[in-house]
Amino acid sequence: MKKTLSVVLLAITCLSSLPVKAQQLDLSTVTCKDFVTSDKDTIGLIMMWLVGFYAAQDAKPIVDFDKMKENGGKLGEYCGKNPSHSLITAADDVLK
């Protein structure tokens, strides 16, 4: 009984340390400049989201990392030339 209570108390302690509100990123407000100057992890997460967003509705749940890297390069090149464009506008031109 004491062991079970300890586990429950530990779980409650761990869960209570989680942030109340999750971080959010509104991609409709991100510019190309914001994208290319982001850290590597953020760029990777955005690319994962874009891959899913632009995938066909009946596409298999497969992540092609080589294709994602290739598309990321194309998007980075576009954004380097057009830093004031919206990231979504850039993605529409590059990923569709």
C-alpha cells in the first residue's frame, strides 16, 4: 500500500510540473526570414508539419526523410531569396 501511494504521489508531482498551456506557433504569421533563422529543431518540426499538411489525404503514413531534406533545401533557397514572403506562401510555391 505504501509503495502504491508513493508511486501515485510521484506521478502527481511529475504531472503538476507540466506547463499549463502548450506552446503554439501560428505558421500563417511566420515569414521566410523567421524560418531560415530558426534553430535546427524548430525547422525540423515545421518541416514535419508541412510534409503532413501537403500530403495527399490518402497517403500512407510514411515519412521520407530524404524527400523532406530535399524539400527543406528548396524551401530554404526560396526563403533566402524572398525573406519577406510568408512561409505558407513559400511552401505553396515549393511543396505543391
